[in-house]
Amino acid sequence: MINVVIKCGFVFLYATILLSCSISKQTAIDRKSKYVDQKIADSLHAEIHRLGIEATKNNKVPGVAIALIQNGKVAWIQCIGLADVESKKPVTSQTIFNVGSISKMVSAWGIMQLTERGFIALDDPVGKSLVRWKLPASEYDVTKVTLRRILSHTAGLSVHGYGGSAQGTQLLSLEESLLGKTKRNGEGVYVKSNPGTKWEYSGGGYTLAQLLLEEKTNEKFADYMKKNVFKPLGMKHSSYDWTEEMMINSATAYDTLGKPIKNRIFTEQAAAGLQTTVLDLAHFAELSLITDPDRLHKVLRPETIQLMEQAVLPFSDQGKSGLGYRFMNYESLETLGHTGENEGWSAAMFMHLATKSGIVILCNGSNGHRVWFPIYQSWAKSIKAN
């Protein structure tokens, strides 16, 4: 029997999922381990619920959805507060959130398929594979811009991030974005420092990788990800397109004052455009932790995911990344995952590989970092303490 607690909205729903198991014997150690894990999960449930209620109330964030992963499986999901204040619609495990730069971690799975399928090698010059748009000439060697360096923010590329466009407006093309036409300051993507010599965050690099995927596969990025990543992995409520279904099930975004705002949409989908649910993202975390071939359904090989979760040199106090994944330390504890911040949204997903533990936190407010960070700290403390 595995007890999965789902607590949603103002009405608490406790769901027990029974699994029939044919396990002949349990050792005393196994039983003790499961007992300890359950105690930790129960303790964290109460602590995180308290933190979630306090932090959302104090920071003008209407709602938050949280998933805890233990031993590579979802232990519980909590949903606190409102997806929409005006209608009093509660947050549920099926509520859609924009997850900002967590998009990069997920899009890296689709981009890494290019290497597995022989379209490009990790250390090939990306520019030689592009036709629709080329990196502009630079004082630095553009042939050193590789997929490995793009995905790990070590390619020396410009454009930290994107603000998106107002919902309902006509999106510009990828080529126009790469030229800087979606940026208020007109900054396009170019090589601004010597590739492979330092870590510097670049959303622009992921836009370049999005273009590479579209050129190699002759498919739109969102369509490719749906068919080759989301569908085989069972992530039914995830999309890089802002569709009618997404709109119906989406939470409302709220600014720093707690006022509702229109959702932002992105040409730069790989960098910032993912909409998903806490349930889907928790499943993605499970697969990142376990890398079971039977559950991966040939989306990626286990060894590819393990490679993605290793730090790429160079890194520094400014940042440290794998391929799509980023590292964040709590005191001496190293965790792996990503954060995401778009206007009206804030999210975090982090894992501790050694214990196969993880936490997913999705908020529908610009102040959401003040909600997810204390929850992340509570989770990290529990790992250090045990």
C-alpha cells in the first residue's frame, strides 16, 4: 500500500492509491527505510503546507501547487489557494502554469534527441547546420559554439532572457527574435565572449537550439515536442503552444501587487514558453531521477539523461549547469533542476540525485520566488537531516 495524499484548494481531498504487490519478504532494513521515508513525507507535508499558506498570503500570490518525490516516485501533491481569484477557482493537480525557464530543462530532452538520432554531434559547430539564420560575425570564433556549450550556458552567447508578447498579439518569427526584434533594447543573439571559457546564462542560446531542431526535423518546435517527448512520456497536459485547451485549464497570472494580468506568449518557446501541470512536471522529475528504459519509451537513453545531469566545464560561483539542468546549493547540499520566472508566474523544480528525491513548486504570481524558496529550503533541510 502506497499512500499518496493530494490536497487541493480549500477542500482537502485525500486519495489512497492501492497497488497490489507480490513481494515475498521484506528485510528489517527495507521496512525501517520505508517507515523513515513515510515519516519524512508526513512531516514535510505538514511543514510545507504551513509554509505554502503563509507565503502565498504574505506575498500576494493567489495559489501554489507542490509535489514531493521520494525514492523516484511522487509521495504527495498539495494544491493551496486559487487558480483564479475572481471566480474562486481552486488550484488543482490539473491546473496549467507557465513555468518560465524550466522550459529549458524540458526542451533539452527534445534537443538531445538530435544527437541520439545522428542529426548533429554535441561538439559540432552549430552554425554549420543552420540555413534559415546564421550567427553574425564576431571577434570570437563562432565555430566554437556547440550544442554542448549552448545547453550548458558556456557558448558565450548574448540575450539573458525574454519578456514575451501580450496574449492575442501576432508572434514574430524565430529569425526575427534572433535578430533582436522581440527585445525592447533590440539585442540580437551573437557571440559576446570566447565560447567555452566561462559560464554566462543565455536564453538566446536556447532560441538558437530551437531553430536548429526545426531545421533538422522540418517540424515546428511545439509540434515536435508534443509528438516526440510529451506524448510518449504521458505528459498529457503540457505544451509549448498556447492552445485553447491550455487557456481553459490555465491559472490566471498575477503581478507583484496581486493584480491579474494577461498571460505572456513566446516566440522563444524552448527558452520560456512551456505550460504544464504540477502532475506532469513531477512525472518528468521522476524520469529524471530513475531513468528507467521501460518508462522512458525510447524518448532518450538512460545514459543520455545521466550525461545531461553532469556539470559541464567551465563553471563558477556565477553558475553551474549540465545540459538543460542547473545546479543550486543549499549550504553544502547540491541539488539539480531549474527555476522559472515569467511575468505573473514563478516556479522551481529541484532534485537530489543520491536520494532520488525531488520537489516541484508552481506559483501563479510574480512574487512566487518568495513562496517556492522557503519550501525548497525546507525540503533541502530534510535531506541534510536524514
